[in-house]
Amino acid sequence: MRGKFEGAQTGKSEGVQTVEKALTILTTFNHQQHLFGVTELSNKLGLPKSVVHRILISMQKYGFVEKDTLTEKYRLGLRVFELGKVAAGNMNLRNVAFPIMQHLAQITGESILLTIRDGHAGVGIEFVEGTQSMTLKASHGMRLPLHCGASKKILLALQPTDFIEEYFKTENLVRLSDNSPMDIDLLKEELGRIRREGISITADEVELGSTVIAAPIYEHEGRLVAGLGIGGPTFRFTKEKNEEFINLLRRYSREISLKLGYKPD
């Protein structure tokens, strides 16, 4: 029987092929067979034993597989389990948040954003376009630094102090627009204000002519998991509208948090 990788594909870099082989090895594990030896994987996938062994050693280093000391076979490691929990958590977050986001878009007419933190970046994982003309042109899935824009700043401001200090020491403070503050002292002052108020507001920082207001979402362990934002053209975000949107964000971010099992002090 020909293995999956017998006759290597041309046109692909060695690095890409190695990643594909590693992913194929990972997906070979299942409920029916959760232990594999190097020879078994080599025969099953049509890969040289030396290649399989080298990839398994690398994956073991990062916790994706672990070696059984008795059988000397490999099983999936804790890192796979951890990533699975992250993926499941995000799916649950989106399932809970999406209908509320739709409702918010309907009653405000503005665009609604759901953003999570990934390291030093914020990533939009859900977006509901507003019903009015000239809505926010948010890019679903775009990664931006945590100091850029309200929906990311809320995720930075509510991190532990040591995380924030490390962020400013290591992060390149890119400027996305002329209105993006680059002074560390001013940024820290703004983050302190966000922590006190539990609300982040930015205008023209990521997209000229756009304002975003954001509030935090927590899960059952009290962990900050996302930012819920309302965004649209700055001219519609008057003082009165901002107060209305802030009240709505406080109400509905709390509702999402409670549905995720959050228990306020």
C-alpha cells in the first residue's frame, strides 16, 4: 500500500512539507488508537522512520506528544488538550455572544465587534455590521497590537500590571494613524482610566473617521476573555449617543459574561 507521502509533492518548500507531515501525524491519533510507535507511524503514513522520529522529538519538546515510558510509544500531549480548550472556549463565546451582538446592532444601528487577545495582539473573531449607512469597516480576523483601538485597549488595560509593563518593554509601538498615541506615559494614563471606568473609547485611531467604544467580557473563572465593542462613524458618536452606548455595553457585556458562567464579586 502506498503511504500518504510516498512520492513527495514538488513545488513545496521543505518547511511546508515538514509542517504538513507533523499535522498528519497529529491527526492520526484517535479514540480507537491513541498510542503509536515510530515504526507504526512510518508504515501507516509511508514516511521514513528517521523523519517520523525527528518530527515526534520536536513535537514532544513543545508538549504536543509525550512518550509512554513502558511501551516507548507516543500519545497526544497536554498542549493539544490545552489548545482544544481554547478552541472550545472561543466557540462557546461566539455562540453566546452572537445573538446579543445581532440585537445590539439592531437597536443601535452601529457595527458590533467581538475581540479576543492572542499574545500581544487583539483578534476580531466576530463582527455584525450595523443597519445604518456608513458602518464601521472592521476586518474580521485582523490582528492588531493591543494598544491600538478601543476593542484591543480594553484587553490590555485589564491585564495584570506585570503583563502591561512587559508589553511596553517589548512591543514596538506602531502608529496606525496620526491620532494613535505613542507616548508610553500617556498610554499608561489612558489604561489606568480604562481600568477605573471599565470602558474604552477611541476615535480615529485604527480607522480615520471611526469611533469605537468597548467593554470587557469575563468567563466563569473570572478571567477576561474578550472585548465587546460598538463602532461607527465618529460624527454619529455624540456625547448623548456615547452615554447611551456605554450603558448598553455595560448591560450586554455583563449578560454575555453571566451566560459564560461569570459570578461577579
